[in-house]
Amino acid sequence: MDAKELIARVKEDNVKFISLQFSDVTGAVKSVDMPVSGLEAALEDGIWFDGSSVEGFARIQESDMHLRLDPDTYAVLPWTPAELRRARVFCDIFTPQGKPFEGDPRGTLKRMLAKVEERGWVYNVGPEPEFFLFKGTNGSVHPVPHDAGGYFDFSSFDEAAVVRNALMDALDSMGLEVEVGHHEVALGQHEIDFRFANALKTADNVLTLKYTVKAIAAQHGLAASFMPKPVFGINGSGMHCHQSMFDKKTGANLFFDANDEVHLSKIAYSFIAGQLAHARALAAVVAPTVNSYKRLVPGYEAPVYIGWAQQNRSALIRIPRYTEGRDKAVRAELRFPDPSSNPYLAFTVMLAAALDGIDNNMEAPKPLNNINLYHLEPKERKKLGVKELPASLIEALGELEKDEVVKAGLGEETYEAFVSAKKQEWDDYRIHVTDYEIERYLETA
């Protein structure tokens, strides 16, 4: 869509305000709202804003930043009232010198994708973001599940299904090709899956899904949470990412090889090997919160050990079963990302690790088929050469600091901003006294 087409669409949709959106380094959506009367000028000249107040952006003496609109990302926000209808457009961020800002997460992903495009390839991602719906009480949220359903459960009296359908309808109207929505394993837990797309569009879609789910849930008196582990003792929320590489000219799936036993190509095996080799460093970006590591523990279907397999859900990377004739469906499912991650940065590092595997002809280790990794003793895992993911955010950040490939993928500015924000988060957590500590030590210490 070009500028003229966008202006025509805005008039046709009776939009009154435009939200110019971007994300900070942690993945929080930032927005500058403007009346549509200023849209034509904004499309031509962009919008200036103060970047010094945005997490990970600019020092106070370098605060001026420039938003440039991406017309292809236009979508009406369906929960806004007709008389004050709003739409959104994602933006790229530039410096006063007219250069792409190196700390822009969306721009960081674009730079990494350019390396794939040079080869004539497309990196596709199909995520499965999970979330909880909680009850709200007098303006406060308590982690009390909204329903009593289980995995794929159906009830004609299930209000959660009504909310989930409203969510899918809203997302569909915003251009996401929703495939399925269903109840997940834990009480109050849900998942909405949308069709895979190139990584940039998919990252935009993940941000769209998160704030749309929260807005629609609020209209039903509920609070939606993408926190990885909001409730002790039940499954947490992940964002499994199905990945594949396609040839731009032929449309062929570069992961498929008809002559291989499990239908995987050399590119696919090296892709997998690269992500496994860098998994411990990837953790800091794809599972980027203190809370993420309370999800990545044995017993709740989340991966803990570094390995791959076909149809083995305890493995870090799973290869879904091949169906005859569906060559384009061959893919690698990375299972440890969670929805608290910044999708632009998560997809950036996932691709950086994979390309390192491809460029260096890495060989994937033996698949861990028919092995429940959770049940193996440490000695057995060591014998198999199976390593573990980091057990905490600070351990993951230490692995990231040592991994030059992943750091280079992020770029110096994005890396420094991300690590600074995450170390501050760790320090806040480290000195905070929790309810658990009060219950455990107040009278016994």
C-alpha cells in the first residue's frame, strides 16, 4: 500500500485518529496518536519524538528520533468506538541524520532479514502465543483463572469461548490470518494461532495480538496476561515458533528433502544445529524475564534440555510429523521462546544462530527420539551430550555476553540497551522480598 492508497483507506474506514506505533527494547508497544488531518504530512515527512524517554533508545543529549510510517501495516483498532475510530500504523525509527536507528528492534530484525534476502530466501515464522484470562476485581488483578477448562475443552456455556471468539474476530479484522483458537492445558489458559508469514510481518502480528487480546479481554471484565508463569503449580505460557526457509523465486521449502528419512534437507539440519549450539545464549532474548525461568522447569511441558527430535515434545526443537504431499509444511518448532519476549529481537537471534549453523555446515546431533528427557538422570544426559538451558535470567545474560554470533546479530547498540535493561530487571528482582520468603523465613530464621 502506498501513501495515496492509505489515505483513501483511512477515509473509507471513517478513521479519526492514527496511532503511530513502535516497540522499545523490551517489547513494550509505544504509540504517538495524531488526528487524520496530519496523516498526509506524516507520510511525507515523518514525525519527530523524544527518544530519551524510551527504554533503550537514546541518551538525553541525542534524544531526537524520527518515525517513518510503514503504510503496509495499517489496521483499524476494532475495539475503538465508531465516533472516535482509531487505526494503527507501525513505524521504523531513524536518526536526525536520516539513517536507520541501530537500536530500533524492528530495524534490528530488518537488518538480519536482509542477510537472508541476499540469498534469495525468506525466513518464515509461525508462533503459538499462549496467555491467561484472569478475573478482575475493583480495578485490581488476581491470578485467579477465569474458567475451569482443560486442553481443547468445549462447553456451550463457556464464557471464555465467547471471549476467545471475540478475540479471533478482532484479530481477523486487523489482517491476521487466524487459524485456530483453543483452550490450553492450564485453567484459564488459551492459545490463538495465526498463519505463518515472513518474520517481520509475524513480529508485527505478535505485538498486534498481544495488545488486541488485552483490549478485548478488558471489554469483558477480564485481564489477559502473557506472563510466562503467572500461577505456581500449573503450566506456564510459551510461544512455540514454527520456522522454515523458502526460496523466493521458486516458492520451494528449503527444509524439505524427499530423499531424507525424515524429509529434512542439509539446510534444515544445519539450521537446527546452529540454534542448538547457541541455545543457551538465545535464552536471554527468547525467554527474557526473571519469570521466564520459572516456566522452563521439568514437569510442565516446557523444554529444559538442549536437543531435537521428531514428535518429542520434551525436546528443545521438535520436527512435526510429515504428511505425504505437504512439502511446504516441513518445519522446525523451537519450543522455549515465551510471549514476554520482544518478537523482533527474538526472531533476530533465532535467525542469527540458524545462519551460523548453515554457513559453517554444522551437523545436527542425533535426534532424541523416544526419550523422555525429563526422566533421564544427569549421568545419562551427560553421556548423550545433552546440555541444559540456563536456570535464571542472570545465567542466560552471562551466556549471551560470551556468544559473539548472537551479539553480532543484535548489533552493538541493541545489545547494550537490551542487556542494560535486563540487568536492571535482575537487580530489582534480586533485592525484592517476595511473599515466598516471608512465609518461609519470617518466623523460622
